[in-house]
Amino acid sequence: MNKEKIQYKNTEKFTAEVIDEVLEVQTKYGLTADSLLKKASKKSSSLYEFFDWDNSSAGDKWRLQQARTLINEIKVIVEDKEMYAFENIKVTIDKKTNVSDWIKKGNSSREYKPIVEIMDNVNYRQQLIQRALSEAKHWRERHSELVELKSIFCSIDVESKK
């Protein structure tokens, strides 16, 4: 790939200033989450606003991420096939049911459901198919420069049109 033709895409979020700071970290220290965080920790950095610096809030967010990771790592074996036990999908909360107060307060419209339940529910299964296709399209776009994968890209396109 010709490095001279590379142009970084500026957006409202990723301004030229932000991209320049990321590239500076990459050039000086090697681009890692740790090196980027060190650069961002200075209030004068354009990267500062991308991070939660309140340790209490950040700690809560981190523990929620750990809970998601734990849920996402559980597997089940169904008919000799290993698969992830739970998927996060959009659910409609029926106000008449006994949903606990902590869910009502958060007005949660997403929930982890067992894969067996998802596969038996047309709406849930369709959501899972749509998410899988969306992830496949994103993967295709991310790796579009790899002409060796053209046949896979074509398959993704065919399935997306169905």
C-alpha cells in the first residue's frame, strides 16, 4: 500500500488535531492503549475528553464491562455443538410483568437471553441474524484491501441481499 497516498479522515469526533496526537504517540512511543492513555492524561491534550477521569465513575463502567465479558464467555453445548450461551438482544419490557425495579429505573431495552430461547423466537433470531450480517459487513469494509478475501466478501453481499 502506498503510504504517500494515505489521508486520514477527519470527522466531528476525530479532528485533524486528534489524529495528529494519535500519530505522534504512534511515532514516538508505539501506539498502545497505555501510551495513548498517558498522552491523553494531560488536560491540554485533545484526547483528554475521550476518557472518563472520575475514578468512581470509571470504576463502575469497568466493572460493568467485566460483567459483560463474563456473560459473553459462557458457553453451552447443544446437540454436540459448542456455542456461546447468551446473546444481547433488544427486548420489549412489558410494564405489567414483575420486572425488578433496578431494570425499570434504567429503562433497559437490551438483555442477555439464552441462545436456545433466541433460536426459538422469530424476532430474537432475526435480530441475531441482522447483527451477524452487520458485523460481517463491517469486517468486509475493514479488510476490503485484501483482494484474497474477495470470495468471502461476495458471499457476505449475497447473504445481505436476501
